[in-house]
Amino acid sequence: MKIYVLLIVLLAEGFSTKAQQDTGGVQPSRESIACHARRVKITEPPYNLLKVKTLIALIHSTDDQEILDQKKYLSLSFREKYTYHMIHGETYSQNCDAIPDILEEDKKIFAQLPDIFGEYSWSERQLTFFRANRDSVISLMRSSINADHQVGLNFKSVMVEINANEMIPLLIRTYQMNHNDHDILTVLMLLMKNNEYPEFMLSSSYKKLYADRESSYSSYLAFNKANQDLIIKRALDFYHGLHKE
């Protein structure tokens, strides 16, 4: 098992440390546990959800995959396919290292999003669906977020996969309703990183979180108002730069 040790305490834009560190037997607080539950919660689209869940339950696993029979898949409507992909990962991708509990998860802004489906992930077929139907997928996510004022982990992950920069204003408005979904800030940073936005790429936040690719999945910034406001400001500047008349 990899054990991450706290090496440096940095000021400026907050503390950057390794999230997956040895907790020394200390148990996460109730607030941290509640935060983790929020972080891994997905949004279940309403489009014939029971039908789709029933089909998923009947899938026969083969060769480390859980893929719906092609004939049944093709019989689904577009929105049913959207629901299927959003709530089910077809490909097995076991993590060999056990991941320790994270302390004070509620006080951190992570560099990366959690895994969506545990030891499963989206297959290339599923990622192709999201990319090929980008506009429709964004429209359906937007409708759900406007209705529920929540952004599930699956929605966040899809936004990063399809580079949904146009969702930035809605993400910020949703975050500002309660300020407890810090992974929205993570999505904003990932969109800036993936688009190589210069102001972010040259920042100390980027260096702390993403300069070391191997450890970026476990790195974080301390959650505080200064970091929160700076991420939002940069994301808005990035968005407005993309949408100049």
C-alpha cells in the first residue's frame, strides 16, 4: 500500500498536501464522512429509470465487462441510453492499492474527482456516446441541475470528459447556493487545466495540484474563502475569454 506523508506546509493559495495519507488509526469525523457520501453521489436521470435499472441487473458479466446486450441496447430510446450510461460503468478496472480513509474531507478542494463506479468505469463505447451526443447530453444535464440544484459525480465526470466549458456559469451558480460541493470547484480547475488556460497553468495552485502527475489524484488545496473565490474568478475569466463577441 502506498503511504503518503505530509511533506510541506505552504501558504499563499492554501495548503497543498496528499489526501490519501496514513491516518494513523484516526477515524474521519462525521462531517468528513458526510462529505464523502456527497462526493460520490450520482445523479439518476428520470427517463424510464426503473426499466434501465432492471436491464442492468440482468446483465451477464463476461471478460471483466458488464455490457448490455447490443439488441437490447439498440432498442432503447436516446434518453434511456443516456440514463443507462449515466448510472452504469461497463468496464472493470480494479484498483490494486487499498485506499485509506481521508481525514477532514470536508475541508479540502481536491485536484481530481473520485471514481464513479468503484472498480468499474465507463467503456470507450460509453465515452463515445457522451462525446458524439455532446450538445444533447449537456442539455439534459443542464435541465436536471436547474431543477434539482445538484451536480452528481457522474455529471461532473462527463463535463470533464466532453470539455463542457459552457456549463461554467451554471456550475458556479449551483455552487453558490450552499457552498458545500467543493468538487464543483475541482471541475472548474480541471476544465481550466485541460484547456491549458494560461492564468491557471502559471499559478501556484496548478503547480501544487497537477505538476506531479502521479500524485495529482491525491493532492488538494485547503478549503477556504480565498481559494474558493480565486478558483471562481479564474473560471469566470476563462469562460468570458472563450465567449468574447
